[in-house]
Amino acid sequence: MSANDGGNTYLEKVVAQQAVLEDDLRSRRSAPAPPGAVPPPGPLAKRDRALGAAPAESAETGPVEVRIKGFWRWKNVLVPPNAFVVHTRRGRAEPLHIGLGVSFRFNPSTDSFLVVPGATQTILINAYCICNELQGVLVQGYVQWIVQDFATAYRKLDFGDAQDPMRVVNLQLREQAEAAIKDKVSSMGVRDVLSDKQPIIEELTARLRAVAEGEDHSDRGLGLRIVTVQIKEAVVSSSRLWENLQKPYRAEQGRIARLAELEAEEAVAQREMAAERVKETQRLEHERELAELRSRNEARRFDTEAAEKQRRTRREHDDAREVAELETETTRHALRMERERHAEEAETGRLRIERDHELTLLRIEGELAVQETRARSQHETALLGLERDRARAALDNGQTPAAIQARLITRLPDILERLPKPDELRTVTVNGADQTSVAGLLTQLTAVIGALRAATADAPSATGGAPAGGSGPAAR
């Protein structure tokens, strides 16, 4: 097998199928109990444990389910009917029991037994061989065998594996089968291996039967019988060599397919040419008929056009006369319509002037009315103002000194806020007046206001000094 060759898809599929088949051929048995799972001990189990004996009833784990009943030295071994068993005892040269499905009494201290499946065994073979062209070939097959003479087989073969007693035997037979296949393929060509597998089957059958059954059924065999030998697949390991082996057949098939395509294309081309010729003949015949029909149609059209021209000429003369008459009538009608239009325009202009005059008069009347209304409103406003002034004057004239003084007192803070800040402050004392009465207070306020007015009037020109007011002394 070349390391530079690409992957062989077919070879990978074959190997994968072989692995699946091996998995399917394995016996399906219930999984053993977990290590920590121990059944609850009963009274008999406690007695057997005290005496050092096995439980009253147990089953051997492995490919053959053997039931063991009883306790200590008094046990019975129940073997399935499709299993070989050999029962030996210490001190006996020959087995006590041997055969297919034989059950017996069993004493653990002196007896021993071996149980082997009696069903047909299948060995899957994957032989990687080298043919005489030094090319790698994978040969897959299977061998089915069965125990024929268990008395001979259990002496010569190793059935000591408790889980799979046939494992070692299957391995040995598989190795012998692969060696026989490799030996036979090494003397054959690649094409012979791929095309004819019967020589390999015959060689493998002969060699395995010589080993398992012995030559001429002699006692030198293993006590086994080869049921069948079959070769399933023979695959070239090199993908490049596999493609090269397929190329001649593919090329031949491609040539045959291409020739068939060429023949089909030639037949189609001939049919197309014949159909084209028929189509062209029909087209020419159709064109000739069309030309004749076209000439007849053109002659008929010419006659029709000539007659139509004459009719049109006569009709044109008639139409010209009618048009002239119609134009004359139209002209008269247009003149009449023009006169009517001028009359309507004159009437419309007169009506428009009258309407504009009326609108002007209405606008002037509206403006005069608005001005008159405005003047009347202003006059009424002026009369109201005069009445209001007259009423205010009457109220002012009708006020008493006491009311004036009260009003002056209420407005005194505003007057003080508006007066400028005096540079000097003088105190005026009025002798002879009762300062606790209202008259005395008014007299003092009047004097203060007079002094403030005098100070305000003299402030821009005077630089010092104090005006005289009253009889009391001045204080700064």
C-alpha cells in the first residue's frame, strides 16, 4: 500500500461494515450487577456462609447460563440443552459426565466442570494481503464452525476463559484462516482476486478442515467441524490502483456511450434534414401561392383605388362648392355675431360704468356716515370729560377743611417720599396751641410742610443758614 495514495472510500466503508457486523454478532447478555449490590442474606445464606459453602442457588456468569442449586456438598448443576459440559472428579482419570446438555450432582470440594456453548460460531476475517504484483488487497470473509467431538475438543483446545470460552479458539482459527488467505493471494494477480474468489474459498476450506477435522477424519483433528467458508469482499487498498483498474471498463463504457450518442445525433440530424427539406418545400409552395394571391389582391386594389380616386374627385368638386357656400354663410353669420358682440360689449360697458358710479356713491356715503359717527363719538367723549371735570371740581369745592386735612394726612407718606432729602432738620414748636388735639397737630403739620417747601426752594441757592419759623429755637 502506498502512503501517498488518497483515501479509499470503498475500503473505509467495507471496514466500517465489518466492525458493525462484529458488534452485532456478539452475544447480548444482561449487564452484571454493580459491585456494591449484594442481595439481602437469608437464613440459609447465613448458614452456608458459616459452613464455608456456596449459596443455595447461583448462576454462572458468562456465555452459558448454568444454574447451581443446593448447598455445601449437596449441589446440582443444571446445564442448558444447547451447551457441552464435562464433569470431572478428583481421583478419576475419565470424566464422570460429558456431552450436550448433561446435568449432574456436584461436590465443590472434589468436583470440577467445564461448560462450552454448542451453537455455531462465526469468525470474521480481515486479511490484508499482498498479491503477486506487490499490491495491497483487503480480503474479508467469515468462517462458521461447530464443536463436533467435545471429548476431543476439550482436551486439545483452550476453553478456560470464563467470560468467553470460545475466544481463544476463535482467535486461533482466525489466525490460521488469515494465513491461508494471504498464502493463496500471494500467488494470484489483482484481477484474479477481484474477479474470482472461488480458489481462495477452496484453499481456505481445505486448510481449516485439515486442522479442525483432521485429514481423512483421523484422530489428529481438534474435534471441530467447519460448517462454511465464504469470502465477502476483496478490495484494493490503493485508491489510485483501484481507479486505474476501473479506468479501462469506464473508458469502454464511455466509448460505447459516446458512439451511441453519435449514432443518435446522426439519426436526429438526418431526421432534422428531412424535416427541414419538407419544411422548405412547403415554405416555397406557400410563398408561390402567397405571391399569386398578392398579385390578384394588388390588381383588385388598383381597380378599387382608381374608382375611388374618380369618386373622390367628384366628391371634392361637390365638397368645394359646398365649402364655398358654407364659408359665405359662415362669413355672414360671423359678421352678424360680431355686430351683436359689439352691441353686447357697449351695453356691458354702460352697465359697468353705472355699477362703478353706484359703488362710488355708496363708498362716499359709508365714509361720511363713519366720519359722522366718529365725530359724534368724539363730541360725546368730550362732553363726558367736561361733565367729569365739572363733577370733580364740584366735589373739590364741596370738601371741608377737615376732609382736605384727612386727605392730606393719607397722602403725606407719598409726599415725603417724593420730597428731596433735607440737609438740615428743624423742629418748630407752636406756643399757645394744644398739641394733643387734632387742630394742634394740623397746625404743626402745616408748619412742617411750609418749612420743607421753603427749604426745597432755597436749596439750590443757599449754602447754609436756617429759615426762621415759629418762636422756638432751631436744632440741627
